[in-house]
Amino acid sequence: MYHKTILQLQIFYSLSIFSDHSIYITMGVITLENEFLVAVSPAKLFKAYCLDTDALMPKILPEYIKSSEIIEGNGGPGTVRKITFVEGKGLNYVKQKIEAIDEENFTYSFSVIEADVWKFAEVEKVIYENKFVPTPEGGSICKRTSTYHIKGDGEINKDKIKDVYGKKTQALFKVVEAYFLANPDA
């Protein structure tokens, strides 16, 4: 699976490099840009990932996602979704707020507004912007930008975010792709 990552550091105030070559950023913004090639049309991928998340994701990822439900709103901007994970995965739940959704242009933006995991302790908010574009072969490229806003004097290891972010997102799209290849009428 094709995967491209671009890392940009913007508006940073303090940068610390340690002997293990880890880089920690204090009081700033980290922007990651990824592209994921998926052998599923943009319309199908958008529908699955953005519109039918609550029904589809627990179905195709039952070993990770226990449930997904809208707890506020109607599915448009301002809607809050709670995703509950299976026990023992290091994360119990996450709440997402839909910032923007455009069904005609296959764009979808959401922010993580609450999570019960340590990695968000230093993060004020994370905004994910997704755009699904067609490939000549009939598949999609998901262009994803993630912007991490770091709290006050908090520190965050950008290498860890880059590594975890890219691998988990790539794995998610691989599972969605496998589901649609196995179930073309879904």
C-alpha cells in the first residue's frame, strides 16, 4: 500500500533533542500530511469512513472498536461522536467533533475533543482533515492532514506521533479496503 508522510513543524517555541535522537516539541503545533492509496472508489470510501462510521467500523474492526455512536447532533458539522474501544487496547474511548463535511467533494474534517489516553494529556486538540481523490485505476488517495496543538508548556514526541499516526491510519485503510474487496456490493 502506498503511503507518503510529510512532517511540518509550525509555530514552535521550544525544541529539545535528546541523546536517543528523540525530538520533543513544547508549546507549538505539529502538522503531519499523509497520503494513503486505497483500492476503493472515493464515493465508497467517503461513505464508509465519514457517513456510515457508526455501523461499519465496529463491524469490520470488532477486535478494536466496540461501538461508535453519535451522542450530539445530526451527522453534520458540530456533531459529536463517541467511539468506544475493546478493553485492553490502551484506549477506552475517544470523542470526535465533526468540523466540516462535503459529500460532493469528498472532504471531511473532525477534531478529537476528548480521549482517555495519556498521549492526549499534552495536547490541547487534534484536527484531522481528509480528502478522498480518485486514481486512474478507480481507487482513491486519502490525503490526510493532522494538526496537533500542544498545551502550554507540555512536551510531545513528534517521532512517536509520526510513527503511530502513520501506521494506525494505514492499517485502518487497509482493513476498509479488504472489506470492500471481499464485499464489492457492500
